[in-house]
Amino acid sequence: MPKQNTVKGPAVVKGIALHTGARAALRILPAEPNTGIVFRRVDMPGAPEVAANARNVVDVRRATTIASRTTGAFVLTVEHIMASLHAACVDNAVIEMDGPEPPIADGSAMPYFEGIMEAGIEEQDAEAQYWTATAPIVIEEGSAMLALAPADDLRISFTTEYGYSGLDTQFFSCQITPENFRENLEGARTFCPYKELEQVIAAGLAKGGSLDNAIILHDGALICKDGLRYPNELVRHKIMDMVGDLYLVGKRVRAHVMSVKSGHPTHCKLAMAMLEQEAKAAAAQ
């Protein structure tokens, strides 16, 4: 059986937070077997912690936010970190943060994944835990649809369509491995339709957003700094986000997830449905 992993040493990422616009720094630290992924707010009294779990999700507007109802710790925009840890097969880590939101960096998961790879992966003396399906799961909400089927690995097949231009109708399918994540997903940047920027700003979000870390959909074009990294960068970013949101089940995921126009709200609903299916299967044994 594959073993659990942690990081060999600290992985440090610094920069501007996307939604708060504040300076931010974090350290991804080694953790003991069976710890899971835990966020620690070192800027708060007592350095309270919150576990990265779908049951702790409290907000899914434009990002995934988790909070502990017992410690008071909360963390915004966890998906890029979670995607990097999931893809790197890191089961146990403590993420120390000096504020409520991690750096957005260039808008992709690349700084996190590459930081983890540079820190190194350390095998631990405990078996890796996997979430596996006992039956298909379907989530539908408006025009968004998610269908999960049993599989021996994690594969995500995703279609985006925002209606702003033909450029934003995209499809990509990818098996999630460390190699595929680095080659196909880690560099895909976050994005926002220009028409929604006013709404986002009015909600007090995206204070740290710029063309240095985001793609803007406007007037039939995709506007970004230095051009697109992939011809279908939007859908690749959505897949990367999903890799992170699915890791909120607390285990490596083995499933084929097929998506049409889903986002954080439906991703987190799927993660909760996965936990519920697992609990029912355990109770039936």
C-alpha cells in the first residue's frame, strides 16, 4: 500500500492576498501521520487552527473559505494550496498563515506546488488513505452539473461556458498526478468576466487583483499579462480549483468527476456528498 507523505521542510510563499489586498506570508510545515491538512493562524491570539474539511466550509463566493466554530480560526481562498497538496500527494501538513488569506502570487497554483516540490516529499510510516466511491454521485444547481463515477485514480473532465465569447467555451480532461499537474494545471491563472468586476468590488473582494494575477474576459477577448499560458487556460484553472476543493474530504480522491460549468459552490456540495456517502458506507459495515 502507498504510504502517507508530508513535506521534508518548510515551503514559504509570500505576496499580496487576492481578496483582502493585504501583504501575506505562509509556511507549509511537516506534520505527523494522520494529522491531515491543518491551517494555523499565527496572527491570532493562541494561534488557533482549522482543519481543511468540507464540514468547515463557510463561504464559497469566488473562493473557498473554511472556519472552525470552536477555535474561531478562519482562512479564505484555500483552493490553490489544497490543489497543490492533493496533486503532490501530501497527506499531512500544517500551513502557518500571518493573516486570513494566502498570497495570490501570479493567480495560479504554481508557487505553492513548486514550493512543495522544492521542500521535498517525505514518506511516513502509515498507510495512505483514499476516498473511493461506492456509487455515482450527481450534483445539479442551475446550469451547473457534476457527476462523479467510481475510478481507480483521480480524473477530472470539465467544460466551461460563460457566454462572453467563443473563447470561454472550453473543455479539458486530465488524470491528476504530480507530473500532469505540473505540466497541465499548475500555471493556469484565476479569471473574472469584466462585467462582474463591479459586483466583485462592491462585495469588498479582489482588492489585490490585477493583470499580474488574473485573466479578464471582456468584449470577446481574454485580457492578461504576457498572453495565455495554455490555449484553454480557463478550464484548466477550474480543474485545478476542483482538485483543491475535492481534497476537503480529507483523503486522496479516487474518482472520475465530470463537470459542466461548476464552481466552488457545487464543488463543495460534492465534497459534502462524498463525506456523507463514506459515512453511510462505514455505518453499513
